[in-house]
Amino acid sequence: MSVLDRILTAMTRTIQLDSKVDALMLQAREQQHRLERIAERLVRIETILDLSAAAQTRTINAPPRLPSK
């Protein structure tokens, strides 16, 4: 194998690795978007749970009301 063949093989592998890195970057970007959407959904769920827990606490701890006249 000549030096030129080795150089061409190295360049070919570098180009192949570059395309693989680009594909991995795209996958990482997609995963980041998915994680952000999941985090947003989790915040909404936590807010709903907090509001419902607070509403239950107010209902349970509410002082008795006087009857209306």
C-alpha cells in the first residue's frame, strides 16, 4: 500500500466520520427538543397537582359558614 493510498483512505474515513457526526448532531438536537417538550409538560402537570392540592386543603380547612338569611 503506497503512501497515497493511505492518505486517500484516511481522507475517506474522515469524510465518513464527518457525515456520522452530522447525523449524531441532528439526533442530539431532536432529543433536546423532545426533552424540552417533556419538561414543559411536567411543569404543567406539577402546576395542576399543586392547584388541586391547594384547593383540597382550602376545602378541608375552611371554617364553617354561617347559614344565609
